[in-house]
Amino acid sequence: MIKRILVGLGGTPYSKVSTQCATELARLHQAQTTGVTVVDLGKMGKIGPVPAGAGFYAQRMRERQFQVTREGIEAAVAAFKEHCGNQKVVCRRIEYEQKDPFTAMIAEARYNDLTIFGLRSIFDYGFTSDPDKAIVKLISQGVRPILAVAETYRPVKKALVAYSGSMESAKAIRHFLHLKPWPDVSLHLVNFREGAEPEPHLLKDAADFCMAHGFEVQTDQVDGQARKDLLPFAQKIDADLIVMGNSVHKTLMKQLLGDTVLETIKSADRPLFLSQ
């Protein structure tokens, strides 16, 4: 059940997609929305040390940062309010970031069922000098589940569920089923074996659980690595959404989210549902 949706507004193309997704889900579930700005304008433009050979990347970041302005953020806020009004969706309020990046989002997330934001924009638009750390901060401090939108909107009719058999990925499936953001979505469960022996019962049990919740399910076991093969597989089956779990129980940053989740966030061309 979804009754409150938190929407991150950063004045980038992702804000428009976040707004559209939020109002679509709010209408479907008769939910309320809250907007929160995510940009610390005082730190925009500070890219930090540039590794050898990364000059072109730094220049691209500077060009994109130039697009993120106070006027752009205000325009995103105004568009969000207008879209909520046009769709007859209740906008509870707008929270403006006053402290470190994402502090307001973390505070607001505790009283919302779903947070919608373009996580990839943290990498593409330089909101912070350490994007990996910013994402770990969001997840580890309770901002989940997150619907991480892509730069362009696409309706969600088919969801690809990455299932490793771990407790984290099982929790992600359960959270998605209970929240049921798109009640009529079809599910495609995939397990990447990475050379291991096939485990037919692994996907069968997960598929049975999904079907018990009324979803249509397909399954695949793929001999490959989730980190490099998940997105190509999503493109192959034309999935509109990828559902993934993560772990926040270990100490090293890569272990906090896992290589697969971080790489997918950086590269995804379609929305991600991230949960634990």
C-alpha cells in the first residue's frame, strides 16, 4: 500500500520524470506527495581532483552543473506543484534543502512509503563530490525503497527482478509485492549463475511467492555476472523496470551496496526499484 510519496527535485531532466512517475502512482493509489529539493547550490561547481585522463569527463560535469541553477530548481518545484494540481493529486508541501546534500530527503523519507528520485543524476550532474558515498548515505540512513527514475519516462508494464537467492534480494521481492506500485505489472525473475550449478528450486520458490500475490511471472537462469549482464538482459527482454535488493550490514562502501547495484545505478537507462 502506498499513501505517501516523497519526490526529489534537483532541476534536471530527472525531476520531470520523477514528477510524472509520482503523480501517476499517487493517482493510482490515492496517495499524497511531498517535494524535497536535493541540491546544495553553495557546493555546485566543485568537482574536486581530476584523475589523469579524466579531463573530458570533468568538463562534461561542469557543463551539466551549469544547467542546475536556483532558477532551474524553482522551475522544477513550480512544475511539480502544477502537475499535482492538474492530476488532482495532493501535494502536502515542499521542503527545501538547507544543510548538507540530501539531509532533508533523509529526514522526510521516514514518513513516506516510497521515495522517487533520479539517483543517476548524482553522477551526471555533480550534486556532490563523492556520488558513491552520497548514495550509500541515502540507503544506509533509511531512504528506501527508492524508485530511481531514468532520464526519460517509460510506462512500467514489465519488471525484471534480479534474484540472487540472498536474503537481501528476497526482501526486495517481498517489499515490491507488498507495496504493489503497479498492480498489473508482469514480473520476469532472473538469476545469474556465474558458472555455478543450476538451482531450479531457487527461482521456482520465488516465482510461486510472486504468483501467490497475483502476479504473472516468467523466470530465467543465466550463465553470467549480474554486474555486467543485468542491463543487457533487461534490454533484451524489454523490461521497463529493474527490481534489486542491497545490503547495509557490512562496513566497506562497495559492500554497503554491492558492485552490481552501484554499477547499475551509474549505467541504467530505465528505472530501478531499490529496496532491502
